[in-house]
Amino acid sequence: MEAKKLLYRKSKCHTLDRENMRAQRDDCGIGDYTDEWRFAVDKWFNVTHWPYIQDNQIYHCVQKFFSDSYINESLDGSI
């Protein structure tokens, strides 16, 4: 909930882009590669993929494959 609160409080993005972490990197959002943006991406990933993050080894593995992980969200042009 803290990540959602951060996004809603600091974001000036259009309503349809508030859930889009890539849009949050833009000028309308909370900023490009800030600690706040990373916190929001990591927490959102953890909530979305809760069953996969229970084991540390699996957590690091799935971060490489799911498009909404920090690793992939921080890449320009990733899917």
C-alpha cells in the first residue's frame, strides 16, 4: 500500500498511466531511476508475484523473466 500511496501522491500522470511503472519514469511520474521509483516497482512486483518470491533463489530467477520486475522495467525498450 505504501508504494501505491507514493505513486498516487507524487504522480502527475494521466489516470490511465498511474498503474504503468514505465510511465512513472517519465516527467509526469515520480522520476527516472529514483529510489522511490525502485521501491514502487519492487513492492508492486512482490505483491503481483507473491507465490514466486517466497524462495530467494526463485525470486532472483523470476526477476529476470517477468516484464514487470525492476530489472526489466529499468531497461529501455524491454517488453
